[in-house]
Amino acid sequence: MSKSTDERGRLYLPKDVRERFGETYRVVELPSHVALFPVDEDPLEGVQEAVGDAFENENVEELKEQAREALAESARDNDEGRDEN
């Protein structure tokens, strides 16, 4: 599907696309192109549908702590990368 923006830079998606994927999208800029990713009305429900029962027997608090640690590590790595430049 090919679409053009209007004079104000707006992009109009066909009704069937909006009905299938929803009304809200995240715009992601990549080196070679731009991608649109639908955002679920209820993001938590969307994640639950995507992962299914993969975390069914996991402790929620432990998962949250692991996520916090991963974010902190990522932030440290990003800070170190800036210091090297």
C-alpha cells in the first residue's frame, strides 16, 4: 500500500486498516525508513495476548525487579557510551 501525506504532513489510513489495527500508532524512525506500530487500547492486555502463558508461573514482583535491573544496566551502558565519545 502506498500513501502520501497531505499539505500539513498528515497521513490518512484506510478504514479497513484502522478497523483491523486500531486508531493509535507509534511512529518509529529507523535508519532506512519509518514504521508504524499499532498501540493497543489496553497495552497490558496486548502484552498478555502476545506472550500467552509464557509467564504464567512467574512471580510478578521478581519480573518487575528483573526489568528494573535491566533498565538500570541499559542506562549505565548508554552513559558509558556517551563518556567514550
